[in-house]
Amino acid sequence: MRAEPKPLILIVEDEEELAKLICIHLEEAGMQTQVYNRGALALRFLKKNFANLLLLDVNLPDQTGFALLEDLKSNDILVPTIFLTGNALEVNKVRGFELGGDDYITKPFGFPELVARIRAVLRRSESTRDMNLTKNVRVMDEPFEFCGARVVPLRLEIEFPKGKSEKIGRKELGILAHINENRGIVIPRKALIHAVWGMHADVKSRSLDQYIVKVRDLFKRHGLNLDSFRTVHGVGYIFAPEDGDAVKS
């Protein structure tokens, strides 16, 4: 039986001894750890690597933890985050939660409590991701019309004219959803990959093109053309339905 992968906890804390103690307790609890003492170093790491959770000190030598979380969001890097701080002011806690923080722990704290709260956030984040079909589409998203067909995320299905329907793969669904939400805009291949697979996905343009071909073939089999969904050579794609097209908002 394959062992469950250990979650990676990224610790951004400039108090060296505290960071070491946190690592010891988290590793004893079955987690992996990576430590940085500067926000810029953590940002550089997360641009290229995945972490299950960010344990983030509010006061860092180069910037605040709040500023780092804003930098991560601007780079489309979403990581469950627990703030650590010696400041118990309610206004700081509120700001942390408003920025998307998942929990807020005031120093000094007990390590059993820290481990328990990390596990609670990991469970919540996992259950949230369970509802995701792709990075940009959730099971409960509303159906939408696309070139004469009706796309239903809940059933991973496309309803075609004359009562016919077919199942659709998750990635094809994510591609259609992103294209539909960006009508009239040229979408670079890399931007489409990031939207559907995620910022750190190692997906080649050729693989994306193969998914596009599958979508085109599916619509063609049901007598629907995708003339309004065009390739912009050397760049990506554009979906520009003209007035009078069968597509509705």
C-alpha cells in the first residue's frame, strides 16, 4: 500500500529558534516543512513550487505577512494561510481574514494547538478542492450556453439540440468555461493553461491544442460549428460570437 504523501508546510518566520521548534513539532506530526525568513524568498519558492499550507509571520524583515499574501494573490498563487503574530489586536486579525487568511494564531502558542489548527485548515482546503472540477470550474457552477449547446458542469455534460447530450472531460469543460467568460478577448495559450490547470502546471501548448481539437470534433458531430472560436496563430485563441449568433449570455 502506498503511503499517504506528507503535506508540505511553508514556514515564513524570521525568529530562527521558533522556526526550528515549529519544524520539529510539525515533522513529528507527519508533515514536511520548508522555512524562509523573508517574504521575497517565500514568494520566489511558491512561484515554482507547491505548498499545502503557508504558516506566515505578520512581521517580517522585508515586508509584512499581509503584503506577502497580497503579492501571492496578484500572482494567482492561492495557498491556505495561517498567520502567526505577537500582536493580538483585533484589527490585525480582521485584516488577515479579509485578505483571505484561514486562521490567526497569537504568540506564544502551544505546539499541539498549532498542529491541530493546521490539520483543521488542511481538511477544509481539501474539502473545498473536492468541489473543483478544474481550477476555474466547480461542480455547482451554473450551466452556460456555448455555440448552440448547453454546458452543465454538475453533470460534466453538454446538451445538444434535438435532446442529445454527451459527457465531457474536466479539462475540456474548463477550457470552454474560460473561453466563454472571456468573449472578444485574445487568450494566450499560457493564460488558458494557467486558468484551467493552474499556475504551476507543466502542460505543453501541444497538449492544449489536442483538447481544443476534441472540443471542435464534439460540436461538429452534432452539427454545430465553432466558427466564432478562432485560433490566433502564434498567440492563442479568441471567442467572438457576432450579433445574432445562437450563443446567449
